Amino acid sequence: MDPTRDTEGKRDLRERARAFFRDNRPSDPGFKLPQTFLEVESEEQFLWLEAWQKQVYGAGLLGVEWPVAYGGKGLPAGSQRVVAEEMGRAGVPFIVNRIGLDWAGPTILAVGTEEQKQRYLRNILSCDEVWCQGFSEPGAGSDLASLRTSAVRKGDHYIVNGHKVWTTQALWADFMILLARTDSNAPKHAGISYFLFPMKSKGVSVRPLVKMTGEGGFNQVLFEDVEVPASCLLAGEGDGWRLAVMTLAFERGASEGSATGGALASGGEVARLVALAKEVSRDGRPSSEDPVMRDRIAELAIEEEALLASALRARVPGLVEERPLALPFLSKLVATEFGQKLAAVGQELEGPLAQYAFGAERAADGGHFQRAYMNSFGFTIGGGTSEIQRNLVGERILGLPKST
Amino acid sequence: MNFDLTPDQKLLESTVASFVKKESPVTRFRALREDPVGYSKSLWKTMAELGWIGLAFPESAGGLGGSFVDVAILLEQFGAGLLPEPYVASVLSAGTAILRAGSAEQHEAFLAPLLAGDTSLALAWAERGGRYDPTWVETAATKKGDDYVLQGEKIFVQNGHAADVIVVSARTAGAPGDSDGISLFVLPRETEGLRITPVKTMDGQRAAMIKLDGVIVPGASRLGPEGAAAPVLDEIMDLGAAAACAEGLGVMRAALAMTVDYLKTREQFGMKIGTFQALQHRAVDMFIRTELAKSTSILASIKVSDPDPAARRFAVSAAKVELAICGRYVTQQAIQLHGGIGITDEHDIGLYFKRMHVLNALFGDEEHHLARFAAQPAF
């Protein structure tokens, strides 16, 4: 990434971030670290990542766009991305409390009461409280609004019953942003409310799921007559769908790696691919000298350049005024599919070595691209599948009729 | 680096857009396909009066001192309306050659009438053996007393069929492919021995094949020092590629808009075909490709004026590859989604498809720029 693209304030931040990640690159923990925040599976991993987040926050590099009053730095929009780019460049581990930083936090900032902001935001940044997301259910995936988990008002409390799934980090989470139905008679979108739900409540059970990489990270969460204070409600009863759409918009923005160092489109993965091409050989010479593979990598590097330039453009109102929502809408869709394509090219570069399991002793780059390839589907499916994203862009940006 | 448009640039954008809409609807281009010139000299004059030619030249040469970003704003709108006037050939190719290599007298003689819209120019650089390499010059310029004798052949000279003045590259020393030894000469169209054969290009525009058969030109018609024109041509190739990206962006945006409009109006099975998810998703992918190409095109417009040739090449090659991939996708799918009417000459969408095809072939195709991009030290 070309630093000349920054404004002066951002240049300063970039230099500070670059120096910090250069001088504080964590040493090998001695155990396998997960690739993204979706794969944290052990207490050991979680505690290590928690300490890393505390260190990055302590250096003033997290929540940089959040107001000072809630533990942030009050810097202009786009500043956190500068940090994320430097994390990608340095190849340092990701920030673990991602749901808190990119989903829950921005939503609380947008609609929470002053009391809620004071209560939750600072602890998200410091990782003293970890968040998970309770949206999807076994019967409510792409059709999220059909969710059935219920929250019934009883005096000063709500009684929650139901079943959530794909719940990242539920094992360690202190809070969940929970969508639950508070009015079963209202039309399906209107009867939903949004809760800041305490996970340590009685009646909550968490069951881990294993992914095709062999790693954990996802969980199912069951609620059995869980009683929580009515003050857990965010905004009003029935506001849940509107807030969920808001959270998902923040999530879409986050998936391109804008906030917390997701590797996608942050400039690090193509460089890693080039390094791999120099390491593996083809016809007795490094694959980096093979014309076909060179073309393929160059194409990816160019597409990455297009994504980075688009991310910059998204922040300039004059360049998107025709369709102001278009680029944020596209960023999740395009960046996740790009990540998948890139990981697949990594497999192609490896040839027979692509069969090695992740972590095998002789795997190229430790099997990074095998794992990245499998995990990439989590990103093209999670947060609204690529197909749902295309429906949204078609209807809301291009103005096409609603599909039948 | 500032990505935003200034208020002046926004005004320019809306002025050009409404000019193109009013003065150059696609019906005009359709009619001009049968015209031997293929564009209107009076419209060219109007464009000069609006200051659009001057925009590309510094004030010292009688221009308005605009940036390439300003020029790109024009070109995008020209692309959207398929405006055929020879802006790139006259202004960015031949105009830049005279500006960079020419003397003050030559600026006065050749740029002043161009700036007034009284003439148009062409740059004859391409040769049969050279593909996209402007140093592949077999055409010879042999010194004879105070004159030069030019012998050789140039191909696909944009606006060569109509230009009043033609700038020709010829070798005063060295062999094809050598950077050293290339000189530029500026020739009035009537020069004896200049044999100009107009050709139609597949998009309905025109160019020329030019034979130089013992053409005698005075030493004073040489632009700049003898044998030193390669860096100028190298820059012109990048200007042309960046221009193709900007124009191509206009082509893509128009093709996308026409297609989305068609999806919203065409009915089959008793409903608008835009209701079908398979077609919606295709349209969304066209939109994605258009936006990505826009981003790289903006970057190329900014970096093409970078004093560091490596930075210039990086951004321009990235943008030209992206134009090829995205522009091809968008115009292909535009035809496909229009169905049967899309393959007729009657419908405009085919005109955009063909213009994109030609833009992809100009100033380095996908493979050329991909190879140049991959040749960077980082790889």
C-alpha cells in the first residue's frame, strides 16, 4: 500500500502503527494460532489473543475512530483501516474481540443510551468483555427474519428460550448481541427485538461445532428459561430488525478487513503468495519464474489493487455520490470471493504439496493456503451469503424488481 | 493523495455529460459510420472553443494547464456517448509528442491551430512487426544533406485518414527494438510520397495505413534531438492506455445502464425479466466489474503524471488489465442479457461492445500489460 495516499494525520498514524507492529511482533506462542477470529477453539489460544489485543489497545491502535469518552481516540473515518493495513503488511495476528469491535460496538454507538455506551464500549476495546452474535438459528439462515428464539416480558425481566447457531467465540463471550422475537403476533420483521444479552446467565448452554478444517470456533447456544433484566434491550421492542440490518452493514464493512486486521484485501496475502511461488518449484525452477503462474499472480495483485483503490474511493463522497451505498455493499461480496480465489491459486502453486494437512511438517508455508481455502467459505457464507448479497445489490443499488 | 473531484471538475463533468447527450447522441455516431471522415470538424471546433483541447496542454504552450484527471473526466463522457472526435489521437498522442519534443516554433506552428480546433493530428508509431512496442521502428530516416529521406510503413494510425498533420517515428540509428536512435518528424498531410490508405475499424470508426515511400522532409521538421524520442513515445503509450481506461469506463457504465434498463422493461413468462435471480446476479457482477475498473482507472489517471516512470507503469498496467477483464465481461454480458436484439446492428448495445473490443486492443492489450506488471521487481 502506497503511503503517499494518506492525509497527513493518517500518515502519522501509519508510521506509528508500522513501528509498533515491527517492534512488537509477537514471538511464536509454541502452539498453533487460529487463522481468523472465526477459528478460536481453545482457552490457550483465546488467552494469548486476549493479551495481544490488550497490547495493541494499550498502544493506542484500537478503537481509534471511537469517541475519546468511551475509550477511543476520536480520529477521522478511515483511520482504523490504516492500522489494519499495517497489521496485514506486518503479518501479525488478528484482534480477537472482533464481534465486539465491528458488530456490537458500532451498533451500541449508533443507538445505545449514554449509560449503555459507558457500560460496554471501553471493555470491548480492552478485551475485558468479549462479545458473540446470536442471529442465525437452525431454521433461520438466509431467511433470518423467520427466527423463533423468544423473549417474553415478565415484570422487569425477559425470559429467553431458543436455539442459536454459528456462534463464534460463544465459549468465552461475556455478552451476545441477540435477536429474539418479543411479539409472535406481529408480522415477522416487526416482532423482533435486539438484546445485549449476558452470556453467563443461568440456563445458557454452549456446544462447540467442528469445522472441515478440523478446527473449532463455531458453537450452538441453547437458551432454557433464561431470565435477563429488561435493561438488556437495545432501543425499543420491535426495533430488532432495523438494528440487525445496521449491524450487518457494519459487518459487511468489516469483512474487507477494515477494522481489525482481517487478512483479506489488506495487502498481505498477495505478498505471501509471491513468497510461496518462490518456495515451490515447477519444472525444476521456482514457480515464480513460470510464465503461467506469474500471470495468475499478477492478475490477483491487480485485483487486489482494484479492491484497495475501491476502499479508498468509498471514503470520498464525491466519487460515490451517484450511488453512495454501492461500495460498502460490494466490499464484503468482492473481498471474500477474492480471498477464496487467492487461496485456490495458492493450492495450484503447491501442486501435490496441496495434499498436506494444515500444520504438517513438510507442508508449504505450514499449509497456510489449505486452511485459508477451507476457511474462505466461512466468509462467502457468513454475514449473508454471496447470493443474498447479490440480491441486495440488485434490488437496492441497481433498482431491479424483487426476485420471485 | 486526493481522490476527490474539485468543484471545477464536477462542473466540467456535468458540462461534458450534457454536451455529449445533446450534441452527440448515439444516432449521430450511427450516421457518421458511413462518412469518410467519421466525425464532425465543426463539432471538433466547438470542443476546442469549450477549452477541452486546451485542457491537456500547459499554459506555456497556449493551453489551460489542466491535469490528466480533467482529461479523464472528458474521456469518460465521450465513451458513454461513443463520441468519435479524435481527441486521443490529436491531443494525447500527436499533441504530446509535439509538446514534449518540439521547439517553441513547432509549438506555434502545430499546437496553436490544434488548440483553435482548426486542425487535427495523428501519430504514426505502430509497425507490423512491433505489436505494442514503440521502439520497434523499421521505418528509416536517412540523412541527405539538410533533409531526411523516410522509407517504411506504419499501421493503424488513429485519425491518420483525416489528420492535417502527421507525426511519424523513424529510425535515424540502431535496429528495431533499440531505444536509442528513434526520431520524430512532423509532416503536413500533403507531403509528397506519403501514401495514406484509410481503413475501417470493427467499431465503425476509421484509421489509416501509411506508407512512406522516399518521403523527403527538411531537417527542421524533426522534433527534438536526433535519436532521443523513445522516452516520449513510452509516455505517450501510457497516456493512451490511461485514456482507454477512462473512455472504457464510460462505455461500461453506459452498457450497464442500458442492460439494467432492459431488465426492468423486457417481459417474458408474463413478468419483467429483471425478476429472475440468474439475470439479477449477472447484472450485479457487471456492476461489480464496472466499479473495480473505475477504481483502477482513477488511480491510473492520477499516476500517469507521476514523474517516476515505475509508478506510472504500475498503475497504468493494472488499470489496462482491469479494463480488459472487466470491460470484456460487462460488454459480453450486456449482449447476452439483451438476448436476440443484442446481436443486431439495430440496437446500440453492440456499438458499445465493439468500442470496448477496440479499446482493449489499443495501447497494449491484456497480455501485454499483465506481462509488464509481472515484470516489476516485487515479482
